[in-house]
Amino acid sequence: NKALDKHTAAELFRFAQNYRPENKAQKKDRLLAAAQAKEAGKDAESKKPIVIKYGLNHVTALIEQKKAKLVVIAHDVDPIEVVVWLPALCRKFGIPYCIVKGKARLGSLVHLKTA
């Protein structure tokens, strides 16, 4: 069993809370504030926030472009063949990865049931 222990996984999820993607309401507020600042004549630079990226195809592309900093893989993916090659890909490109218990816990970080 190569999954992270309970303490390390809890620390990882606590850290990842700071990088959750914004939900629709937060994005609407951010864009509305930027539009009002632009209308008032101020040049408000609205950078996209740094967030967790998710989805198998997207993560694979980020690994191949060497843009990924850490890859978190769920242990209970079904069928397992979908993600069984990810650790080898991460090793090939020198990107750290970890395996955590529960795809539902990963999904909760990105406002989905599972991820």
C-alpha cells in the first residue's frame, strides 16, 4: 500500500484548500469587480488565480509540458487502468506524485463529487 498516511494526507488537503478553484459565484464577483474598475477608468490588473488543475487529460498534458508541480492520484479509481500509468509518466518527467485514499476527497477540493 503506497497511499499517503492519514497525517500527511490531512496536511496535503489542508494545504490544497488554499488553491481551490473558484466557484461560479466567486468568478462572477471577481469579473464584476474588474469590469467596474475598468469602467471607472482604473487599470485593475485581474490575474487569474493559481488553482488546482484536475481531470485526467488536463493533468496528463500539464505533466508532458512539465508545468505540473505535484500530481495527486486517488486510489479508488474504477477502472484502475485509467490511472495506472500516471506514476510512470510522473517519474519519466521528474514530477512528484502521491496517492491518496478517496477520490471523493479530491473531488471535494474542486467542487465535484469525485475527481
